[in-house]
Amino acid sequence: MSKLLSPLDIKNVHLKNRIIVSPMCQYSATDGFASDWHLVHLGSRAVGGAALILQEATSVSSEGRISPYDLGIWSDEHITFLKRITSFIKENGAVAGVQLAHAGRKASFDTPWKGSKQITEDEGGWTTVAPSAIPHQEGTIAPEALSTEGIEKILADFRSATRRSVEAGYEVLEIHAAHGYLLHQFLSPLSNERSDQYGGSFENRIRFVMEVVAAVQEEWPAENPLFVRISATDWAEGGWSPEESVKLSAILRDKGVDLIDVSSGGNVSYQKIPLSPGYQVPFAEQIKKETGVLTGAVGLITEARQAEEILQEGKADLIFLARELLRDPYFPLHAACELDEETPWPVQYERAKPRKKG
């Protein structure tokens, strides 16, 4: 059997294959509330055969949203519709997961199709926070540097959001510490110039991430998988590095994190990323081989045989797909055909299932 279509058990969660729906912002929520768009978007990927459906970056507070249109889980009122989504995902043979996030200095921006411009308070935006008062890019309003009290509030927000995630029916939780959002901002010396216990040394810069993990673990069932997404490098001189990512991953492994979802970049506007098919896979491979922790590979993985090769060569344990699953929600079903493997189709679609070769 192909590795891509083979199952994997992580704690008490059974993944029927190694294809994961990577969190993808839809910018289609109102006041953090999910809608029919999210039900259809996430539900169709479950129907399409993916093993785990990770919901887009879901903000732990209203001020932690990237845009006014992000999903949120800062209110108990958000739970009802999210339960509808998780129930549909499970009914269609997939596992429901959620990515908890806080955007930090990258909050209060408009949608991509409106230019991703910063929204001022006069335009309905809000004051943003970060480790240090450094804007993400020139010409934008600088965030406020977080006080110790502000940090404690965010930790409480992650704790409460985790409790709601359990109530909403998610079985996998991922902490978003990548792509230049708040937790990544603490990790990188390019965005963290603090002189207190949260800045300076590697141990100080990872402190907030470790505190978030501990806060989440207070509410998250120990028998359910906990992932952390990191950017393995800032792709900028003097920034967060692959070597630091390995060190952090080993510490996270020892603290009970089950998988590192390995992405890169997003923290500074002047990053230089050498894009090519599978360009981030070497980081997942390095972390896996040097720490032994499970890793997920992501980034310009677009073909079944490419994904199969990554797994066969031991470079990662799971394949996280984003844009390819926007193009083709049924990629897992099509991948089985391409790899000449048998996989169940939804009974409603059985009559359209291609016959195995030969």
C-alpha cells in the first residue's frame, strides 16, 4: 500500500491516510461566527477523502484576528455553529481539527481581495499588540508592546479558546506559532527586542510559546493530539533560524507536543524565499531526523507521487495541502486512482468511481 494512503494513529485519533487539510483563511466570518461557507468549504474536503480537516486560523480574541472577517472562538456563542461543522466532518469519515491563533502586529488588516491594507481605528480597525513596538512593514501603524498583564490576558484567551474547542468537538488542536503572527513574533529577534524575560536569549524568546502550550494543555485532553505550526526560518538575515527550530521542536516534543507542522517565513516584509516544489520539505526532514518528533510537510506539494515520495523517503509523517485542495477538494480520491490504490468513496458518489487499472 502507498504510504500516502496508509493510516496513522496519533494518541487516540485514527487518521485514515496521511493527507491533511492545511488551515486556510477564508475571510468570510462575521464577528468571528462561522457560516454556511465554512460548513461547505471544510465539509467538502471531508467528503473528498482527507484524513484531518484543520480549520483556518481561529482567533482566541477579537483583537487577535488578522482581519475583521476571521473565524473566532472567543465567545461561547461561537460554539453552536462550529459543532455543526465538526459533526459533519466526523459523519463523513474525517477528523476535525482547529488552529488557534493570535495575529499580533499582523492584525487589523483587510482581506486579500481588497488589497490586504491595514485598517485604522477610524475605519473599523483596532489597536494591535506585539512583543515590541515594531511595525510589520514600513508605512503601517506600529503595534503596542505587550505588558506582562497583556501577556497574561492572551494566555487566558488561549486557555478559554481551548475549552471551547473541546466543547465544539475538535479532536486535534494546532497552536499557530508561524507566519509572522504573535507567537512567531516572540520567537524572532527581528520582531522581538524586549529586554525582560521574554526577549534576548533563545530561552527567553521561546518562553511565551511554551507558556501558551502549557495554558492549552490545562484544557486540552491529554489523549488528543496537540500540534504546533512553526516557521522554520524567517528567510532573512539575523532572524529565526532552522537550527533554532530544531532546538524548539525538541523542547516541544519533551513537553508533550505530538507533531510539528513545518512551514516558513511570514515575519518580515523583506524576506527572500526561494520558491520551488516542496521547498519547505527539507526543514520538516531536518526536524524529524534530529529530534524524532512527528512532522508535517507543507508548501508547493501538488502531486500525489510527489507527496508519496516525501513520505517514502522518511522526510515527514504527514502531508499538509493548502492551495492544491482549493483547486481540487477531491485530491485524496484522485490520488488513490493515480497511485492505483483502493479507497472508499462516499456512497453518494460511488457510481462515478473509476475502476482500478488492470
